[in-house]
Amino acid sequence: MKRLTWAAGLMLLLAGCTVPELGELEKEKPRACNAEHACAGGYECVGGLCLPAGIPHECVPNTTEACGRSVGECRPGQRRCSHDGTWGACEGETGPKSEVCNDLDDDCDGRTDEDFTLGALCDMTNGCKGAWSCDSGGGRTCVVTPGLWHPDEDRDGQGARGSPGIDGCQQPMGHAPNALDCDDTNYSRYSGASETCNAVDDDCDAQVDEDFGGPACTCAATQEYVGGACVSRFASVTVLEPAEGTPTGGAEVTLRMRLEVKPEFASNPRFPAELVFSGTGVAGGQGGSFSAQSSAEGVYEVKWLPSATGEGDVKLTAAVPDGGPSATVTVNVDRTPPAVTLVVPNPTFPTDTSGRAQYADPNVPNAWRRDQEVRVELQVKEPHVDSSSLTLEVKGTDGVSKAVALTPSTPCSVNFCAQGTVNLWESRFDAFRGQMELVVNARDTVGNTKTVNGSIPVTRWKWAYDLFDYVETNPAIGARGTIYVSARSRLLAVTPEGKLKWQSLPSNNYLSTPVVGQPRDNGFGGSTEIVYVASGTNGSSYSELYAFDGDLGQLRTGCPLSGSSFNGNIHGSLTLLTTPSSTGDKETVVALLQGSANSNRFVAIRPDAETSAERCPEFGNALQRPIGPGGLVSQGTNLFYVSESSTCCNSTELASYTFGSNQSRLDWPVKIEATLGSPVLVGTQLVVPGWGNSLNTRGLFSVPTSGSLSTLRYQVPSNYSLGGVSVGSANEAFLTVNGSSGVELHRFPLAGGTATVKGGLSGPVSATTPVLGRDGTLYSTLGTLSAWSTADLSSRWSASSQSGIPTGYELTLDCARDTAGTQISNRPGVLYLSAYSDRRLYAFVVDSQGLDASAQWPKFQHDVRNTGNPATPVTNCK
């Protein structure tokens, strides 16, 4: 018999009104078990309770689960597991019922009203067809609903949307059983029709052209329909050219534009055929015209031609048609040439605290010297200046232009500034004073040009130095360009810059033309030179020879001439030669002492000699009396000069002595029936001008240096008188002549030939000897300071008679030098003139870079050192 659980037993006892003892109930209750409390024999632990072993158990006692179905109208219940492991009855379940017609699944078979064939057709008594439908009692009935028919005017099978419709079992003509047509007037518009690109809702789905991305057929060619609006396919227009602010002078301007496509349309950009180009003047007026466009891959090119008149900024615009993006670039129409200012500064002059130097030309105070550099500035006021086109040219008096290199300069107050250095000596300048023309050419980037003319006032005046004493001699020039000048009472040394270097103490005696010796070691790692001069010239007393240190002006040696005021005076110029002594050859300067009838003699000074007798030798006592201002010249140890005739007091002759000898040389003197001028030595010939009473005694005579007879080389008319002579490199003589047309300048080949004569001059013939420059220029002071071509005596330039330059004595010529006395190569030389009338030493810039070194006798006393010796090389300029 199955054992009852204690709960069931309790229920039975209560029903029988018999109450079992508690011990009996505890015996019926299953014993709990776990890992620590095992079940008694014959039992097993199931779900924590001891149940009889070997009996199948359906469930765990006291647990519950759902039971029954949940289909249709059925609902599940719940059952409990008894203490013996079996399921109890299902409680609370709603089970299946018989199927009725109520739109429910009463029998819970997953089907609704399956027994009533609902919807099947049935016949109505009025002739209409009906359909079976459920009635309120759970059965079925035949129900008919008349059709609702809508107007279909376009006969497309769909009635007009929103129409009320009419009832009827049969379809009336011109009606349709629906209201789907959104446009009953257009048979091609109906629900389900194909959509076309026509800005119309063809398929009546409330969308327009949805198959084409929107109403594309109504957007412009450059647009797409996006988000309910037509938008451009292009993001922007990029200007490729011209650059902003590009100028033009009126010529065509090329415009190149590129359309930038929006990324979403990059695969199909559909570039327009053309852009819309326009031009507008910022200040009004026409914007010009455009040529036909060309385009490729979204890049458009067109030519724009400005209006024929007017200038200023013009806005050029390129736009995508139909309101697309655009770009504007400004072009400046510039028809105005550049405004150019040429700035020529005024010259600056050295500072003179002594008050003795005048550096500015008195006639043109703001003139630049011929040997200077002028830094010229060009200022261009032009926003479109083409700096590479800016040129500066300087024109000489021959009209030949020379380009001047330009470099940009700052600061600059205008659009562009440039400076150039004008070397005033590089262009031809056949004038003493004048203007050197400047020409500036400028162009802007659009082709407008401008030419500006200017000039630089130029003078050959370098300086004038006030000697405060009369000068009747020719200056000498030292190795470093120092100018030594003998005034009446003192010897002065002046630098090439016109500053006093030193001066000797006053001697109250007339001084001779100075002579400069060879440079020598000064004992301090440098060199110096000795300057020789004689006092007691021009009939003055106390004659003496002096040797001064050229650097310091200190007296090194003096040779008093017998110490008596009655022994005569120094006559003419000195000459420098080398003579033997007991201790070797010595630099020697010789002079002629003119005294009473039998006291004429040579006197000399040799500062390097050991004894006083050798330092100041005298010889040739009772010489023929020297005549006129003619220079004493030497060749080797032989001396030459013009003297009175030994047979007749009214004629002259050429005398020659050997240094140290009291006797005339063999075959000397040579008598010439004429008044003779200063002799010059040309190779083995002594050339001397003379003018006598007959035709055959006027002209240039030559005498061999060995003596004997003379030869008339160049004859002039009997009423002519002659001045000093210079001899050039081609053995041609240059001399001044007082001729039939006034004072004349003559050029004559000593070997014979035709003379070249330049007449119509003025001034004292004997005042100066022509000076020959190394560039083929001859200088003289006939009437005024002048320069001539040695080739044909054509005039190169001359100072005007109102120039304020006095007629002076002899000229001398040096090269350009810096303040240290070093020669400056390739620069014009300097011509020095000592003037008696205003007691000044003048310096003028000339084109010759020193004396003609190849000339045989280029000036008075041969060279710038005044040695009177053709063996002395002309080396002051190289």
C-alpha cells in the first residue's frame, strides 16, 4: 500500500475526527538528506529527501509546473509534485470548446471559424452576390455590401483621389473601384505609373522626379536638385591669371579661370560651355571687351581688351551661369609713363683751414672735377616700374653714350630707387668747363616709357694754392707727386691735394726752377728725395746752391758761391747729371753763374760727396756769357747752353763743356747768326730755335752733340720770332711762333716734311714751352690754357678768356694720385701752372695720364723733375 505523506494523513485524520499522534506523523514525513545526513537503508536521497529506492520518480516533491495549452482561447493551468515524486492533477486550466462563428479559435486548433467557410459567395434575394459572414449568435449569414465607385475621367483604371464615390452592385461607366489617381485629367499619371523627369509626380507617390534625384529637369544646366533646392555643382572659380593688380598699358590681357567642382559631383562635373565674363571700371566707365572663349577640362581662357581711353583699376569678373560662384581680379590700366627724378648731388671739397687753397671753381662753384666719381640717384615714382629696364647713360662732348651700372638703393621714399657711379673721366670732354649730359630711360611693366635728361656740371679746375709770393719758374714734381715750387724768396712743397707740406725760410733772393733728384733711402725703411734750388737768379745777389730733404724740408747741403755779392747771379735753369768723384759717381746739379766779363763759370752741388771741395765744385772760369733765360742741359757729363758769341757781342752761339773742365769741348762753340732760345737734346742732335735778320737765320737749328756746324731744319719767315720747343716720339718738333696771323702753334717733322700750323692765338710766345701728354695731347698757355691734338693741332678744349686763369710760366704734368701720393691708375692726370700775376699755383685735371714717356723731349727741361737731361726716364706715371 502506497505510503501517504504526513500532510495527507493529517487531512484524513481531520476528516475522521481522529487525531493521530505526532510521532506517527513524523514517521510518515520523508526524512531530509544531504551530504552529511545519508538516508536509511532502502531509501535514496532525491531532491534533499529520502525516498524509497528502486521506484521511478516523476518529479521533485513539492515543486510545481504549468500544464495545459495556450492556443486560441485555451489557457494553461498548474500541477504539483506529491511527496512520493508523482505529479498531481492539472488545476486552473481553460480547455478547448466547440467552434462557433465568432472570429475566435474556440477549439484551440490554431484556426478561426474554420467550420463556417466565411467569405465564400452566396446569393442574395435582390440579385446581388454576397459573402458568408458571422452573425451575432455564433452562426453565419449571407451579407452583401454594394460597391463604392469613383470617377475615372482619364480612363486609366483609377478613380480620382478624394472623390466621394457612389454605391452600386455593378461598376458604372467612367468609374473605377478605387480612388488612387492623383491627376484624373492625365491618363499617364496614376498610382504605379513610371516616373519620368518632368517635374511632375507621375506615379502619385507624393514625390517629384524621385528616380532622378529630385526636380532636376527644372534646375539650371550647372545645378543639381539637392535637399529640395537647386544647387550649383561648382564650389568656386579660381583665377589662374592674371595676378591681382596686374597692370596693362592698353594691350590685351589673358584671363584664365578654373572651375572647382564640389566633391559630390566630381564624377560627373558637366562643365558649362562658357563662363560669364564682365568688366567694370572702379571709377566708372567702360570695362573693355572680351574675345571668344576657349575651354578645356574646366579651364576657361579669354582675352580682355581695355577701352581705348581712360585708366585706373578695372574689376574683371568670371561667373558660372545661373547664379553659380564667381571670382574677380583687378587689372590696372596704366597709360602714364613713370615719373623719374634724377638727383645729382653737389660736390664736396677738402677742408682748408689755412685759407690758401681754393677748391671750388670760381666760375662754376658747384661743378665736379673731371677726375671725380659722382654718385647719382634715380627716383622712380611708378607702382609698376620695371627695374630691369632702368638705364642711365652719360654722354661725352662727342655725343657718345656710356652706360652706367645701377644698383637698387635704400632708403627710398618712392616706388624704386637706384644709384649709379658716373666716372667723369671715362667720357670724352672737349671743354674746360661744361655740362656732361645724363640720359635716364625708364619703362614700366606695361610698356610706358620715360626719358629724363639731366647733366653734371664739370670743370677741369682742381685747385689753386696761394703762394703769397711771386713765381717765375717751372714747378718740379717728386716721386710721390709732391709739387716743389720756387717763389722769389722761398721753396714750397705742396701735396697733390693742394695742401702745404713744408716751406723753407725766406731768403730774400730770387730762386731758380727746382730740380728733384732720384729717390733714396731715408734710413727709416722708406725713401726720400733731394730738391735742388739756386738763389740769386734774375740779377739778385748772394747766389747759392741748396739741397733740401724732400720729405721734411730740411736743408741738407748748401754751397755759397764764393760768399760775395759781386760774383754774379745764377743764370737760367739747373741740370742734373751723374759725375765721378773720389768715392764714386755722385748725383750732381750744375748751374751757370753769370758775373762780370771774365767771371762766368759753372757751379755745382753734390750733397753725397765726402769733402767740401767735391760737394761744391766750380769750373770753367771765364766762360762765354750765357744769354737769355735758356736752360742748361746735359748729356752724360757734357753740358750745353746758349752764350754770347766769342767773336761778336751781337750774335750768339751754342757752347759745350765737359763737367769739371775749364776748356770748351772740341769743335765747340758753334756759332749761329740768330738769337737762340732754349736748347733741347734729341738723340745725337741739339735742337734750338733761333731768329736772325735774314730768312736763313730763322727757324729750328740742329747741331750734332759732337759740335762743328749747324743745320737749319725748319725755316720760318724773317719777321717771325720763336718760343720754346718740345719734341715728340716721332721726332716732330712743337713750338710757339709769333707769326703773320698772330701767335701760332707749329708742328714740324725734324727729319723734313710739311709743317702744321695753328694760328690766331695770343699771348707771349716765349712764356711757355708746349707740354706733350701721353695720350697725344699738347698743352699750352697761349692766350689761355688750351689742349691740342699732337696729330694735327686740332683744338680739344680751351679755357675761355673770362675763366679767371692767368697766363703763367712753364707747365708740368703729373698723373692722378691719392692722398698718400700713390698713383691712381686709369685716371686723368694733373697739369700744374705757376702764375706770376696772382702768385698762385694752379692744378687742372687733364686727360693725359702724365707726360708722354716715349717723347724725346716732352717739356721744358725735359721731365717733371726738371733735370734737363734726356737720360732721365719719364717714370713719374706708369
